[in-house]
Amino acid sequence: MDNLNTQTKMNREVVFEKVKGFIAEVIGEDFIDEYVIERTSTFTGDLEMESIELVEFSEKIKTTFGEEVGFAAWLSNLELERLVSLSVNDVLDYLEECL
């Protein structure tokens, strides 16, 4: 993935498309057709992502948006209930705050 200039305010739709791409890469081409990735999709429920996949997803966020986004730290500070119900929209909200 190309590094993006985090100083530039990004369009939410552009960020959503990037996040969808990361999810597809993490889930894998063999399984992605089984899922519809929407803003309301939850990572552990709807997309059935496991913790190791969330770590890989987090690395893709860091690589693309930069370490200053602090996505892994943000995830680690979430309470378990919030983490289990984490949606794509929650990630978009967080990234929008950072970018």
C-alpha cells in the first residue's frame, strides 16, 4: 500500500474503501465472497475476524496512515465489550479524528 500523507484531510469514502481493502486482504480471497463489508459490519461478529487477524489489520492501518494514528494503542485501550462489538464505522470515526 502507498503511504498516505496524514497531514491531508482524507475523504471518509476514500478511507472506507482502503479499510474495506485491508479487511479483504486479511480475510483472504478464498473467503471474502462470503462477507459483505459495510460500515455497520462488526469485525468479530459479521466478519468473523479473530484477534490475530485484527493484529494484521492494525499493521495495515499503521503502514498506510502512519504510526502517529496510534491505532493499536487505541484498540488496546478499548474495553472487551466494546472491542467485541467494534464496527467498521467505529474505525472510520477514529481514523477521521486522527487524519
